[in-house]
Amino acid sequence: MVWFKRSQFLIVVCLSLLVIGSMKLTEFDLSKFSDFQNMGDFLSKWFPMNTESLPFLFQESLLTIAIAFLGSLFGLIIALPLSFMAARNTSKNRFVYFLTRFLLSFLRSVPEFVFGLILLTTLGLGPFPAVIAIIFHNIGVLGKLISELIESADKGPMEAMSAVGASKWIGNLFAVLPQIWPNVLSQFFYRFEVAIRTSLILGLIGGGGIGQQLFIHFKTFQYQLVSVDVLLIMIMVIMVDYIGSKIREKVI
């Protein structure tokens, strides 16, 4: 009991030191919020909204959704077979398991922004490099998440498929995938939402879409158009979240 209290005390001390050190490194100071006048003056420049460019900005918003959708969908399609190779209970051998894990870790560790910068030098400006950058990163993220779902799947259906002479891949397809599919779909829509935000950042480096327009308008002090950009971004994210939740309800 004494050891337990000591361990709790050490944990609290370590966390406190980490919080204090992090606050000093990040210059965390809530007193800086005391002057709201500058923020109010800045936000007042956003209104009234300039809706003259709304049709063009709406088209750019659709482009952003298309970038995020393709990046998420193709990422999922490629990540699915890789996730079976990266799961302990479905991988062919240890070499394939560790090699696939390493590949997924590498793709996951490189941000989409870095992939975008590299691809822009080869593919040029436009939405296509942004799509490929999102695909690469989503392969790593979805591959890891789905492989963990596979490892936690019930072994009973897999053993039943093996007992009737089904091959390993057929067993994986009909015994494992139906178990994890609702969670896979949930992860896909979550990554789709994240990809929308990522495509906004990729717009800063010439990836196209509403993110690029937001950067241009902000850089050229067109704040009344910035407010329109922000509004469209909010509507996009809310709509995707709503549609995703409805589809998950139908599937689950």
C-alpha cells in the first residue's frame, strides 16, 4: 500500500514537471487573452461577407471534398490487403509481418505536407499531388488501425472456415472482414474528415481547393472573402460528419 502511494506520488510529480516544462517551452500564458480589442478589430474586417465569388468558392469546396474523398478511398483500398499482412493472426510469416509493419510505420510517420512538397517537384502544382499525398499517409494510418482490428477479431469463424477446407485468404475475406467492417467504415469516415482539413493545408503549397483560396485571400488582406472561405469549410466538415454518422447507423 505504501509502495502504491509512492508510485502515485512519483507519477503526479513527473506529470507536474512535464506540464511546467511544456508551458515554459511553449510560452503558455493565459494572461495574453486579456486584450481582446485587437482580435475584435481584426474579426470586424471579416464582415460583411463578400458573396460575389461564392459560386467559384463553392466549386473550389467541391474540389477539396473530391481531393479528400479520393485520398481516403484509395488509401483504404490499398490499406486493406496490407493490414492483413501486418496482423499477427493473418500474416503469412514473420518477415512479411515486420516488413509490412515497417512500411506502414514509414508512411504514417511522414506528414501529408511533406509528401505534398516532394510530389509537387515531380507532378507540379494542382490537386493531383495532394490526392497522392493523402493516399500515402492514409495507407499508413488505416493499415495500422485495421490490422489492430483484425488481431482482435474472433478466431471462431476463422477456425470454422479452415475446418471446411477454405484457403487462408478466403477465410480472411468471409470470416474476419464481416466482423470488422463497421469499425473499418467508421475509421474511413474519420480519416475522410481529417483529409478535408489536410487538403486545406496542402492548398497552402499549391494543392488547389478552398484551402488555396483561403491562403490567397488571407495573404492579400481580402478578409471579407476569408469569412466566406471559413464558412464553407465549416459547412463541409459538419456535412461530412453528419452523413458519416448516418451511414454508420445503417451499417452497424
